[in-house]
Amino acid sequence: MMSLHSRRHVWRATASPQSFTTLEDVELLQRVAMGDQAALDALYARHAAVLLRYLRQLTRDTLEAEEILQDTFVAAWTSAKRFEGRSTVRTWLCSIARRQWRDRHRRHALDLDQNTDLDQLTDPAPTPDEDVLEAVAAEELGALVERLSPAHRDVLALAFVDELSYAEIAQVLDVPVGTVKSRLNHAKQALKKLLSPREEIKR
């Protein structure tokens, strides 16, 4: 394994993954806090794929997503002792990944927390039908999602790629649960508008 101080760190397993299969994420993170790099490898093996899919939705650039993923686990290594258990480890890692992405693009990209038009939306009722997202094949849906705003891509990725709950998404985005529901509804409606021309062509 390369030094954890290397910004472009690339993980290589230092212990058999089987040796950690019985440990919960929190137990692994406790070992990471004590300096166990093998435990960090196990966390990486367990969560990297999901985090990478999420980062790809944010960056739309695989190489950049991979770089931010590495930065995420370097940050997890240095901040493991500060984990307070108020969220799942997976949610905590998502928060770090999003913060790494946001910090990288602070001067160039849209700050999602400044989308006041989304923050001010009220929680709609009823929730849009899930068939909006099931109407197209996964690869086609991915192409449509890329046409959405960063705020919409972000909340959809957390909900449907990472499969986080409303409460967990609220922790990652640092916004109220009601705002999460509103953003998710708004994102679904935006997707539905993109799907409408497609459905018309099929007819």
C-alpha cells in the first residue's frame, strides 16, 4: 500500500477480506481510528463501489471521481477518531465524499446549498410515482440524469444509487428532511419532463 499521505493514494488490500467479514462498519472504523490500515482496506472494499457511482453522478468524469474517492478515504483515515456514531458509517463516508467534491469545485461549480429556490419548496403530497424512474433502462436513465442540475443529480444519486433514507440524505446534505423530500420531488419532476418527449416518440 502506498503512503496514506499521498494525495493520489491507490488502495491495495493488505489483509484477506475474509478476516473482516464478521466485523460491523463501526468496528472497522474503530480499528481505523487506532491506525489499522487493513481495516481501512476492508471499509474501502465494502463501500468504494457505491461511493464511486455517487461521485460519478456529481462529477460526470470517471477519472476525477476516482481521485475524489481516494481523497475521501484519506480523509476518513485522518478523521476516524472524530466519528461520533450519529449516522451510519456509510452515510458518514458519503458526507466526506460530497465535502471533498464540493471543496474541489468551490471556485468553479455550483454550490448546492445555495439553491434557495429548492430549499424554499414545500414538501409535496403525494410523492411522485416511482415508475417515473422505472420507465427507462438503467443506462438510458443515467444519460437523462446527467442532463439535470447538480442539485438534482446529487439528491437522486443519494436516494437511488446509495439508497439512503431521507434522514441519511439530510445528514449528508446538511439540510432538513423536508428539504430533502422537496428536492427529490423536484428532481423526479425534472426527470419526468425529460421523459415526456421520449414517450411521445414511442407513440
